[in-house]
Amino acid sequence: MKTVEEQLEDVAHDMDCHVGSEGHVYDFAYGLNWSCVINDLRTAKYRKTR
């Protein structure tokens, strides 16, 4: 929570990355996948209709 509170909302990448117990660094957007469109019940509410 300390890292979140110290973050400047108008400055990109100003947070310290989390480092796991095995030394892995989890940087901004770690684990996000932008390779396809999500098309399921989660997004049905916001789907654009013609």
C-alpha cells in the first residue's frame, strides 16, 4: 500500500517494481495479454451494437 500511496498519478512508471521471493521482478502490466479481444459474458454488457 505504501507504494500505491507514493505513486504520482500523472507520472508513468514511477513505482518500484515488486520483487518476488525468488528474485523475479513484476513490472508494470506484468501478465497482461493484449493478443485478442475478450468475447464472453464479462464484456457482453459493454459490447457496441450496430
